[in-house]
Amino acid sequence: MALLQIAEPGQSTAPHQHRLAAGIDLGTTNSLVATVRSGVADTLPDDAGRHLLPSVVQYRAGAEPRVGREALAGAVRDPLNTIASVKRLMGRGVADVKTLGDQLPYAFVAGDSGMPRLHTVAGDVSPVEVSAEILKALKARAEASLGGDLVGVVITVPAYFDDAQRQATKDAATLAGLNVLRLLNEPTAAAVAYGLDRSAEGVIAVYDLGGGTFDISILRLQQGVFAVLATGGDTALGGDDMDRAVARWIMEQAGIGEDADHAQMRRLMRDACAAKEALTGADLVPLDVELMDGSHWQGELSRAQFDALVAPLLRKTLNTCRRTLRDSGVEIADVSEVVMVGGSTRVPCVRAAVADFFGRAPHVEIDPDRVVAVGAAIQADILAGNKPEDEMLLLDVIPLSLGIETMGGLVEKIIPRNTTIPVARAQEFTTFKDGQSAMALHVVQGERELVSDCRSLARFELRGIPPMVAGAARIRVTYQVDADGMLSVTAREQGSGVQSRIEVKPSYGLTDTEIETMLKASMDHASEDMEARRLREQQVEADRVLEALQAALVKDGEHFLEAAERAAIDAATQALVAARQGTDHRAIKRAIEAVEKASADYVERRMNANIQRMMAGHEVKDFE
Amino acid sequence: MAITLTEAAANRVKTFMESRGKGVGLRLGVRTTGCSGMAYVLEFADEIADTDHVFEDQGVKVLVDPKSLVYIDGTELDFAREGLNEGFKFNNPNVKDECGCGESFNV
């Protein structure tokens, strides 16, 4: 018979309707899948008892691709068909990938949508398809372990992933036949694994030191909502660098020269890694290194010596922590919890240095390789409906503000950054010209005031606006971001009901450094941006005044104006046209005021004439 | 008659209860649903109802409501592994036939 799990009180499911859900940590080097069974969240091992699945896919001619450890073996023999670290390519355009090109041995081909494809013996594959293979392997493992089909999964992504990278991750899941309940930020998942979402509020630092990358995230928890205050890191710093430092030390001690061959270097790296791992539990490890001539060098490495070797690396990570804290605007003393993620945080001196830096002991109770997947599993279990309703659902926030282009190339922010999702915000806009029947909408992302300094996400048009005078149309633009951070934009003319809608799936993404740069630029250029905004606003206002005045003058200028009056208006108008060309917003404003003053009598006469015309044939009581 | 647990089941239940951090015991029962009549209920219990039958085996309190008891009296709860899958199994002497997967049954 089927094997059952213990449910929460009152949450037993009907037969064949188990709400099986899993959390997936789709990592650069390794991936994991975890689930909650009988109330306990843990990662699932394969049939050999291994929890980590190497994120490596080997494509073969005329056969199913190999995934994981088997594929890893192929990386040496068949490097062009064995794709590793595909996460670095997710949601990136061809241009982005070129900057990574030096580090990646694959043959890239440009796809039709600007998405890069990798050339393999099994045909060209996109990064999304490669990720889907990894997800399929995890799905198969989860379904074999749970004895049924998954109703949904939560997949974790780095906090700095932008919309395109998130969308690419979702696409990969769809391709693998998985229903994504939601994407969750990796540091948030780690905090959830420790149950930190159940405390009322606080600032949480998540220190993630993996094999090849380092990330630090500062989160603020407020009323059950995690906001990412800042992220920082180094995409080329990790446990591998510790191994390299130890290997160099061994080379010095054993008198191995720089001319050591590949095989010797690989042995050295392996020995160095083994020594590092042994030093987690021991204070001294013996070393026995086989030299090229077949003889052996013997020595020992103490923990103190090891700590000295890796100290420069640790200092680098702590400097990044310091910078990131500064970006986030919180003091070290404000940090209430520190969570350790990544295999390299097992190293005792890393823990000690982090504890010392933050002035508190970090959370290390959960296996740092698995903690992200465990947090995702807990979230998946809640989202799949296996918990009573009072368990709160935690939320995420959008990383950069979403806005719309308005007249003059200015950005009107519709949803500010760090707004919790899902969210829908609407704003009303109007037409600029009489009889305007269409409106172009330009969706942008970023913190700056000018469109040219933000990232363009999408453009679309609202057509069929009924003819009206400028400013009479009411066009409601709604931005909606779903639980995964996906944006859809709707524009609707309220009077006639015509509407137009777009799903924003940007073609390729921003790197974390670009996001950081954008955020930083918005702060550095704050006053400059403000000046630019004022200038554009005055320019738009000048255009509006000039346009309206010209239209009126053409219509009835002759009728209402004496020649001298007309000359004064024309002179003021010309002064405004000249000021409009300049960059001084104050001068434009003064020129606008001059035009308004010069034309004040004319405007009044027109208005009176209009009112008389409207009132002709009416009695006063009609207006009471 | 009574409800009993195998040693493996008792150990797992104790581990799960401990990590859950609360609860008075384990509730076993049946519900009238499923493709062939009845389905098992296996839940953590946070309170004992007045009408519950309470069994204790190897330090685990097992609660069964009187309506369910007639269908599962004599059951031994086991914890088993089948390949990668693992979970609890009802060895219920009252069962006459069950659906293909064994998740629901008739008495």
C-alpha cells in the first residue's frame, strides 16, 4: 500500500490528492531538492544517498543527456558538450555572455530572440533548456521519494536576479513539467529555514560562501515581509580559492616549482581540499604529496597555519560585508541575526571571523549546503496548502522601481523599489493634444529621473481613444506584479473602455553589478537628476503653453487683439521659444510667466466671450 | 484489541514529534472518502478529545476516535522504505479489499 506521512491536525488529504510539494535550490555548482514529510523539512538523497546534484548536463548524440555526477565526469573528456555553471547564463543576452566568454569554453550561437544558444552534438540548446534538464532530474528524484506527482515547487534564485533571469528560471521549470508556486530569494529561503520569518522584525545578514562565489545579503523583516536592503558579493571568490592558497603553500614547502604539470596540480588541489576539510574537525593534519618523480613529500598543516593562509580571503569577504551594510543604511549593531550558507562556511575560522565581525554567533545548525533548499521546501509546503491558514505567507519585494515614461522623457514611478509583491498600482494619465487618439506607453525599470538613464522593459500602444480636448481623457495605467515578480501592464481609457495590455518579458537581463550600479547612480546623481527633471518639466510646460496659445491666436487672435497687444504677446512668445532651447529651467519658467502675463487680457476676453456664448439663451436659474 | 507500532514506526514518530516541538500524540483514524470507501487519517494531535481511545506503545500516545476504532482496531503502524520513498503503513487486519494503491479500503 501507499506510504503515508503524518499531517498537521485537520490537514489530512483525501486519497490520491496528496499535496506533494518540494523546494529546489537551483545552484551554480550544485542543486538540491527538499520536501516536508511528517512535519520535518529535509533534502532528498539519490539512490546512492547523495544529496547534492552537480548542476552539470552532458549532451550526447542520439541519446538522452546525462545530468549530475555522471555528466561531471564528462566535463574533462567532453568539455564542449558538457555544460556547467549554466546559471550564470540564465536570462542573459548574447552581449552579456560575451563578457563572460573568456571563462566559458562553450560554442555560442545567437538565437532569434537575442537569447544565446550553446552548440552541442545534440543540437543547439538554450540555457533555459539546460536548466530544465537539471530540474527534470530533481523532479524525478522528488517524485520517486514522495511516491506521487508534485503539485508544485518553490525554486530559489539569487536576490539580485532581475526580471529576465527570474523569467528564464520559470521557463526552465515549465519546460521540466514543474508548476512553480513561487520563486524565492535564496537569502530569504535561508532565513525561513531557521524560522526567522516567525519573529516580529529585525535585520538579518545572510553570509553565503560557496565553492566559487560569495554573496552577502542584508534583509529587513517587517510584519512577516522580507525586504532586501542590499546585496553584495564577489562572483569569483570561494572555497576553491582556499584550496588554491593551501596548494600554493604545499608547493613552497615541498619545493614544487611553477613547472608542475596538470596532473600534479590536480593532485595538489585535491590534497589541499582534503586537508581543508579535515581541519574542520582536527587541529593538525598530516600531508603526503606525490611528486612528479614518484617520490613523496611528507609534512603537516596546522589549523593556525591554515587560518593564516585563508585570512586574506576572509578579509575580502568582510570588506564586502562592510560595504554592503553601508549601502543598506544599517549599522552592525542593528543586525539581529546572522545566517551562514554555503559549504565553505563550515571552515571554523570563517565562522569565527563572521561572529567577530557581526558581534554575534551566526546560525550554523542546519547544513549550510542544504539550508536554502530546506527553506524553499518549508515555503512550498505552506503554499501547497499543507499548513493551517494562520501560518503566514512571506512576501518578497521588487528590486528596482517600475515606472512609465511621461512627456519630456521623464520617469513617473508607479511601483517604488522594495514594494512587497504581489502588488497592483494604478495611476491616471491624460492626453497631451486635442483629438489625440493613441498613446504610446513605455515601461521602464530603475531609480533615475530620466528615461535615458533607466532600463527599458517594454513599449506598447493604446489606440482608439475617442477624440477629446487635451487633458480630458482619463487613461488608467495599472502595473501588476505577481508573486514571482512578473510584471503586466494594462492601459484603459476610462470613458470609452478601450484598453491594451502587455506582459513584460524582457529579452535579457541585468547583472547584479549593473543593478548595484543603477542604484548607486541614482544616489550619486540625485541633485543632477532633480535639475534635469525640473528642466524637462519646464520644457514640457513651455511646449504646452506655446501650443495652446498658437492654436488660440490662429482661431481668434485677430478678433480680440489690438496690434500692440499682439506684438507684446509675440515678443514674449519668441523669448520663451529662445529660453526653451536653453538648459536653465528657471529662465524657461520666467519666460512662461512673461507669456502668461502678456496674454492674460487676451485669455480673459476669450473666456468671457465663451461664457457669454454658453449662457446665451439661458436664464440665471439654469445655473443655480 | 489495541493499536500498536513497530519499533521503526515508534522511533520515527518520536523524532517527528520532537522536531515539531508540540503535540500530545498521534491521531489515527478513518474518513469515508476515497475510491473504495474509507481512507486513513494520520495526523499530529494537539489535544485529546473526551471520547478518544488512548493507546500507548513504546512511549507514543496514539489517539483514535470511537467511530474510527471499529475499522482499525488491531492495526499495527509500520514505517517502511520502498526505493527512495519512505513513510507509514497501516497493517490493518479488518481490511477486506483495498484500491490498487492501498490508500483507501473496505471492511
